[in-house]
Amino acid sequence: MADGVVREGSEVRLRKAFDCTAEDLIECDGLVLASPEYFGYMAGAVKDFFDRTYEQLREHPKVTKKPYAIVVSAGNDGQGAVMQISRICRGYRFKEVQKPIVAKGSVTEGVLAACTELGRIMAAGSEAGIF
């Protein structure tokens, strides 16, 4: 993803979920929420990020309609993690810009290419004001 953003000439900030703050969410132009699937659910660190920021930001004008996408690395089918992340994103009133990318099993070159393209889409759409 980061490669695609950089190829479009935009800045990317990679953050671990435990290190993300409400201010990071306010300041970004868009976000890609990436998580492994654990027991059919998102990683605890991603849920922790949501728990720490949701009440403060769910109606914040710089967060509502923020473009987002989801990437899940799944040992199973990834749908439980996607469903739960999507549900929370609807609560923030984020704007989904594309269907989730789910890597089932090993991450392949095809998945990496899809993630790079996602980065390009996020950067170009944000720059053009489409999102």
C-alpha cells in the first residue's frame, strides 16, 4: 500500500494500531485498516485503537466521511474480521472506497499488487478530492 501512495507522490504514515492516536485519525486524509484475522476477528490492537478513539471522534467533522479501506490477512476466510471492522467504521461514518482485500493463507504477489493499487487509489482519490 505504501508503495502505491508514494508512486502517486503522496505522503504515507505507517502506524501500528497501539501507537495510533485520535490526532492521527483527525490529521490523515484517509486510512487503510490492516489486520490479521484471529479466531474470526480483527487483531486486539485494532480493536483497542477503535476503543480508545470512538467516543471522542465518532461525530468529529474531520473524521466523518473519511475514506477508508480494509486489508485482512486470514488463516480462515477473513469475513468475520472484515464484518467487525466494517461495522465499527460505519459507526465512525467513514466512507468505504473499495471492497476489502482478503489474503487467505500466504500473501501472494497478486495480493501485494492489489495492495499497491489500493495505495494508488487512496492517494489519487484524496488528492483529486474524490473522497
